Amino acid sequence: MTLLPILVFTIAILLSGLRIAQEYQRAVVFRLGRFQSTKGPGLYWIIPLIEKQQKVDIRTKTVDLEQQETITKDSVTIKVNAVLWFKITNPQDAIIKVADYNKAVYQFSVTALRNIIGQHTLDEVLREREQINGTLQKIVDGVTEAWGIKIEMVEMKDVEIPEAMQRAMAREAEAMREKRARIVKAEAELEASIKLTQGSKEMEKSPMALELRRMQMLAEIGIDNNTTTIVLVPSEFTNAARSFTELVTQKKVKE
């Protein structure tokens, strides 16, 4: 009879050491203060009163980096916020090597974000977001790797620019559009002048083509409801009149 209480007590002690870790959890076990092993997922057992555990969630976590006011390389004050995704790849290091890995990742990411923005101009920050995101990921991951943490992705969400700078950028964009419009118009005029020159040379070779062009012009003018009367004079008459005028002029000069 005296063995029954001892047996019950022993079974209770053994059962009290049973633990369950979910599929996305790992348990870092310490025996008398020293790291023993990493257990889970599923059912496992630790020595009661001698071993203690600390569970770690190994799923990907999302961290919002709150808006940071920083100065770009070209001395423009902007506000930037970002999102960071990370996961624990080594639960042992995440517990032993850093006191609070969530806070550590956040603080270092914020500092790295401000530093990398300070190394780029405003135009680069706006145009090269993907490159900056990749650089920031490598910088943060290089430090957190020692903590057993993998930085999966970093994305800048919003870049807030001062209103005065927004107006200046709008004026610059408008000037660039006007410049492109003028260049296109000049190119069109140059091409048109080249085509007209080529057409005039061809018509000069064929007087009949010139007469046809005159008739076509008359037809185009007649499309609209115009009241203007146009009289076409054949080129032979104009040429004859020009020749007669030249003869009279030469005669007067000789006299």
C-alpha cells in the first residue's frame, strides 16, 4: 500500500514533463541553465524541475517600420516608411544571442533605412526603389544572420515629399513635356520641308504635274463654302509674260 502513493507521484512527475509544440513552433530546452537541445514539433518530454523551455514561432513575421524623417544625399528632407518580413531559421541563436530579437530587428532596420536613404539623391529614391530595397535587405540580413534570423524581403511603402519640392517637380515635369513637344514639332516641320522640297523638284521636271497640282488645290478650296473666286492662269501665259517683260527691259537698257 505504501508503494501506491509513490507510484502515483512518479507518474504525475513524468506526465508533468510532457510538452506539445505546434508545427510552426520550436522549443529551446535548457537544463540547469545550459542549452540542451531544440525540440518539436509534436509531443516531447523534458525533465521536470531540471529542464525549462522557451518556445519560438518560426513563421514569417511582418514588421512595419514606422515613418522616418531623413535627409537625402541632395539635402531634401523626406519621410519614408517600409515593411520588413523575416523568419527564425535557428531558434537556438535567436534565444541565446539576442535578448529580444523582435526589437533588435526593428531597431536595426530603422537605422539602416535612414542610413541608406542618406546615401541616395531624391531622384534615386523615387526611381530605384527595388535596388534600394535589395541593398537594405542585404545590410539587415548580414547582421541578423548571426541571430539565427533570415530577412526575406524589405519594401518601402511611401515616400512623402515636401509640398514645395512637389511643386518644383511638377514644374520640371511640365517643362520636360513642353521640351519634348517642341522637339517633335520641329522634327515634323523639318520632315515636311524635306518632302516639299522633293515634291517641288519633281514638279519642276514636269510642267503637267504642276498644272495638276493647281487643279487639285482649286478642288480642295472648293470643298468649303467659300465665296472667294480664284482664277488659274496657265503656266504658259505666265512664262510668256515673263519672257516679254524681260525683252522689254533689255531693250530699254540698250536704248
